[in-house]
Amino acid sequence: MAMGPALWLGPLLLVSFWGSTAPASLLRRLGEHIQRVQENSILSLNLAPETATLPKEGWLEQPLDPFNASDRRSFLQRYWINDRHWASQDGPVFLHLGGEGSLGPGSVMRGHPAALAPAFGALVIGLEHRFYGLSIPAGGLSVAQLRFLSSRHALADAVSARLALSRLLNVSASSPWICFGGSYAGSLAAWARLKFPHLLFAAVASSAPVRAVLDFSAYNEVVSRSLTSTAIGGSPECRAAVSTAFAEVGRRLRAGGAARTALRAQLGACASLGRVEDREELLGALQALVGGAVQYDGQAGAPLSVRQLCGLLLERQGNSSLLAPYRGLLRAVQVVLHSLGQRCLSFSRAETLTQLRVTEPELSRVGDRQWLYQTCTEFGFYVTCEDPRCPFSQLPALPSQLELCEKVFGLSTSSIVQAVAQTNSYYGGQTPGATQVLFVNGDTDPWQVLSITQALGPSVSALLISGASHCSDMAPERPSDSPSLRQGRQSIFQQLQSWLGPAKRSPLRGGP
Ligand SMILES: *[C@@H]1O[C@H](CO)[C@@H](O)[C@H](O)[C@H]1NC(C)=O
Ligand SMILES: *[C@@H]1O[C@H](CO)[C@@H](O)[C@H](O)[C@H]1NC(C)=O
Ligand SMILES: *[C@@H]1O[C@H](CO)[C@@H](O)[C@H](O)[C@H]1NC(C)=O
């Protein structure tokens, strides 16, 4: 391993710097923050001298357009390799697919699939998604270039990486390759097995939203339910307090004048809130703050758990209990802004648009533009409050979200509707007809409603972990993990055993 830590920490730090100041989705900022915290804890552990075995970084030359043989353009795709546990050339290979963000060395070091590798003598490979992180094709992120960004392109990359790396690393032709991934990348893992069963032996898909949907109102239905879940510190009173706090925000926004100005200062909005679209940005960010507490509940690096959020909202301060939830929400905003090192909770819509229109890859490294493009051309996933149980009654409607696709990429609503339907017919939605796939979900995670939570026959199994949030099965183990999460991880291990045969622990390779 020639490469020192300083070299490859560089890009990670760049991501975090930009990530803390960029507008757009608070939910994405939260996800990045959590990933970064977990990655840093992994790295600092592994920089201890006795365990200083860093994964190898590599680059694969991939065709920009894998579906057009006469197009000779290519790009470099980043991958990570951990061969410490690889027992023999014909041992299994665990392929960790990256999703809508950069993929660092932690992807092959801790958490699953890396944590499962020693028991199976597996080689672990992490493959960054095209157009994210450092795997952005030369030529940037213009709309003409983004035509080469889709889940189908990502699957083609996974297959060509599987073939190229087999040759490069002399992996035996009989080695079983198993795909892993979380969230969108979990869907990719399942779809890779679905579309290329002759090359990929099985898949473990964590929190994978395999059904595309334009209006994702069910997201807030689950948020609402999870806020009442006593297992994670919620209660019916907490859910009611969220509604009350949002109603109060709405009231002050509508009142205008001094009330609105005070609200802006109290909530930390960068925009003036004079425009309706800037008020919508603020409400969207507040919704994401509460949704994020649910989605990432209990995870290392999450600024606010459901228990903490509910504690703040239900705390009685002074003599006005009517305003207590609103004041609690203000404190929750401060906690999250502080953790993210972010200057304000929401920016103006104009500023968000400016940011999303940037096509230079160095400036768009966090991937907001790319992911917006994928939602506009494949998945939708726009969170709304149209479900009757939604506690965020003031939230903007679907059209204001669709407006971004139009304003940033010139894509019409009808084209998005069509794209979502095509995605579901191409992959099969929640009945994909794949074999040897394990779907893992947490029952408090809003995304589980778009995933598969019940076995589909003998060859597609499903695990629904109670009290668990988004992708929590993939995170490194912690002493505070719940018994159900531990049991869930054990079930994943057993599923691999049943696919691969009895696990055989290998002597460590490549240790110091
Ligand atoms: C395939 O690539 C060639 C060479 O770049 C180009 O001229 C042609 O238009 C492409 N075909 C399609 C269908 O994109
Ligand atoms: C590749 O692996 C095979 C065993 O599968 C071995 O016989 C051969 O020597 C290896 N070649 C290289 C270049 O390591
Ligand atoms: C209670 O309410 C009164 C009148 O609204 C206010 O003047 C006083 O400061 C409040 N006390 C506390 C502890 O908030």
C-alpha cells in the first residue's frame, strides 16, 4: 500500500467543506454528515499502528456510453479493495455498490459487507457510482453529459467492473460475486442480480426503494407513525407537538411583517421569506429536519434522534405551554445547524437553483445536481404532505418540487411521470422476479414502504428489523445497537451461509 492517508483524505475533506455550505436538500446534508462521521471513526480506528492496513484505491477505465460501441469516449471509475480476508482465488467476492454520493475507503473496511468478509474469506470491493464523488466523466455535468447517468448505466458499470477486476485480481471463474448496497445503491444491488444473474450470484439490498413513485406522500405517513413509536422515544404527544409547532410556523409565515422577520431570525433562514418560494424552502427544510431525525434515528453522527427531538418539543419552558412545541422546534433547528456546521437552515429558492445549475464537477461534488437529475428522469421520490396523517400541514405541494426539474433541466412533468412508470416496468417495482436477493429494512424508516418487506417466495427473502432506521444494518456495530438490530445482522450472516455454504474463517492476509 503506497498511498498514505493524507492523500486520500484530501477529497473527503473537500466534500465536507462544500457540503456544509451548499443549499438544497437538508436531508442530503444529514446523510452526508452521518456518512462522514462514520467514515472518520473507521479511519481513525484503522490508523492505529497495529491495524494500519489501508484499502487500496484503484481506477477503472469505463465506456461513457456502454450501449453504443461506436462511441469511444471513456471515464475513470474509482474503486476500493480490501483483500485482508481474501482466503483464496476461488473465495467469494463482496461487491459494495456506491450510490448517489462519493464512496470512501470505509466502504470496504467496516460495517457490512466488510464485517462479513472474515467469516467467508471474501474479497471486498467498493465501486463508486458514475457521476458521483471522484468518478465524474471529463466534460462535467451538462445536460448532454447527464444523458449517461442512470441506474442502467450504473448496472453496466458494475458488470464491466466485475469482469475487469476478475482479470486484474485473478479471481477464479467459479468465485461467487455478491452485490451489496444501501438505499438507492441497495436497489442497484438487487437489480444487478435481477438483470445479470449469470455474473452476480446473489444480492443483499439494504433499505432499497425498488418502486419508483412520483408523489412520495407515504414518506410522511411513516414519519408520522414513527414519531408515535414508544420503542424509539416517540409518543402520540410528540407527533401532536410536531403538528402544533408546524401550525405555529405556518401562522407566523402567513402573518408577515414583524412576526415573519422574527421567525426568520429564530429559525435561521438565509432568505428573507418575502417570496412564497422561499417560505416553501424553509418549510421543506423543517420537514427534512424532522424526517431526518426519523430516517437516521439512533445512528452514529445523527444530530438528533427521535427521542431527543420529542424531548425538546415536549419540554415545558416558562408559563406558555401553547408555544412550547414551537420553541422546542427552534432548539432542534439550532442543534442540527450546529452539528452540520451550516450557516442557515434554508436558503432562497434562487440560490438553490443557482447551485443546482452548476455544471463544473469540482463545485458539484456533493452530487445534488446529479441526484436531482436521477429523480427527474427515473425515480420521482418527491416527499409531499398529501397523506391525511402527515403532521406538516403547511408543506408545499408536488408542483413546486416538479418545478425544479423544469427549471434546472427543462424536463416537463409529463416526461417525469412517464420516466417513473418506465422505471417500474423495467425493474418490476416491488415484484421484481429476481432470485437470491435478501431485502433488509428497518420498520421506522420512511423508505421501507417502497422496498420489499415480505418474502416473495423461497428465493427472495425479506428482513424487517423493528426499531431500525435507514440502512442501520450496514453501519459499523456499536455497543448501543438494539437486540433486534443484532438479530438482524445475524440473519444476514445466516442468509450468506445458506447461499455460500458453511462459512470458513481464513487466516489474515496482507496484515502488517
Ligand atoms: C453512437 O456514437 C457515435 C459516435 O460518437 C455517434 O455518432 C452516434 O450518434 C451514437 N449513436 C447513438 C444512438 O447515440
Ligand atoms: C491465478 O490463480 C490460479 C488459481 O486459480 C493460479 O493457478 C495462477 O497461478 C494465478 N495466476 C496469477 C498470475 O497469480
Ligand atoms: C410568563 O408570562 C408573562 C406574560 O406573558 C411574562 O411576562 C413572563 O415573563 C412569563 N414568565 C416566564 C418564566 O416565561
